[in-house]
Amino acid sequence: MKAVVCVKQVRTLGDEVEFTSDQRDVDPDFVELAVNEWDTYAVEEALRVKEAAGDGEVVVVTVGGDEAEEALRRCLAMGADRAIRIESVTSDVADPFTTARALAAVVGPEAPDLVFAGVQSSDSVQAATGTMLAELLDLPRVAVVTRLAYDHAGKRATVQRELEGGLIDVVEVDTPALLTIQTGINEPRYATLRAIKQANQQEIAVIDGSSDGAPAYRVRRMFVPPRGEGAEPLGDTPAVVAQRIAEIVKARLS
């Protein structure tokens, strides 16, 4: 059994933000790097499927520059067997489609039974890369998975997926397939100090991710929105607030 997990090292903004000189990105000094939360659940689920099978391999893959290797080493410390970094240092082409194309060129030849990805990333929140990757690989996919049971003998997965309004959809899918994993499906394990040290010494394969394809979009400019007039206090009690809201709505509709 082989599982490939697509992970991302996301950037978290602090209280203050400044942009690069070309105003197309956030200054690296004003962000913190971390593994995307959704992806940690995807890695944990892949590890559990492997452990249930009693044998197999979990490969983690990311797209990014040297700094992205920290995310891969976190996954190796959790228990992943191999890590691959697809070289990409140009931030203005890191849209979901470009990322999916780069991933497809690496994930496809691995010929995994299951491909995992987080539902979305906390920095861009587009929830698009996994779906695009499944299309490029011509794989069936199930999104927003909250429970997984994998039949190793029959090569079939039974999954529960989260729908709007708290509804749950139960789906059976033949593998290979791609699943995007929702937070809460499991409890990601903590890496031991020994595992962290071993992961720091493990080799990470680096593959050129350059592509002739055009990006899906380009960032033209980043800026802080102008400050508005500020909030208007509506009152101290629910009745007063409700009355004030009603007056504002009536005034806008008149």
C-alpha cells in the first residue's frame, strides 16, 4: 500500500504587515511559517491507513523553496517514509492550478493507491488544489472527508464526507483515488525528540518544478485597505440594538 500526501508550508501573518518593494507579496520578516493544519490531519490519516495494512509507504510532497523543507521534516518526524520537494521560488505563480500541475508531474509516477491532501490551506483558503490535482491525474476524488475505512484486499475506500447543514454523505470509491481531508478526522500525533532528530538527518528529494504553462492568475498589488469611518455603537441592551438595526434597515430601504 502506498499513499502520497500533498502538504504545504503556510505563512501566518503577525500583528504588523509590510509588503515587498514591488508590493506583490508580504515581506518575509512579517510572517511565520508552519505546516498547514489540514495537511497534518491528512498525513496522520495516511499513516493510520499504512499501519492498518501492516506494510506500505507514505510519501509527502510539497511545492516550494528551501524553506518548505521544514514542513516536510515535520511530516517525516510524524512517521512519513519519504519526502519530495518540488522546487519553486516564484511566489507570483503559486496559484492552485500551477501548484497542481507541479504536483501531478511527481505524484503520477509514484503510482499511489491513495492520494491525500488537506481540504484547504489556511493562508489562501481556496480549497482548489486537491480537486485540480485529481482532474490532472484522472483520479476519482472525494472532498471534505471526515472518516475513512480502507479495504486493503478489495482496494476500495468507504468514506464519509461533510456536507452543508451538518449532513454526512457516505461514498464508496475504488482506488487509486484522491481524498481531501477535513480537520477533526483524527488526532495528529506528536513527533518525539528522537524522531525529530532523525527527520532532520533524512534526505529530501528535490525535483525541478518549472513549467511552460501559464499561471491561472497573477498578483498585481497588495495593499492595506483604507480605514473606514469606524463602527457605530448601537446600544447597551438587545432591545435597543434591535430597534436601532430596524431603523437603519428602514432608512436604507427608503
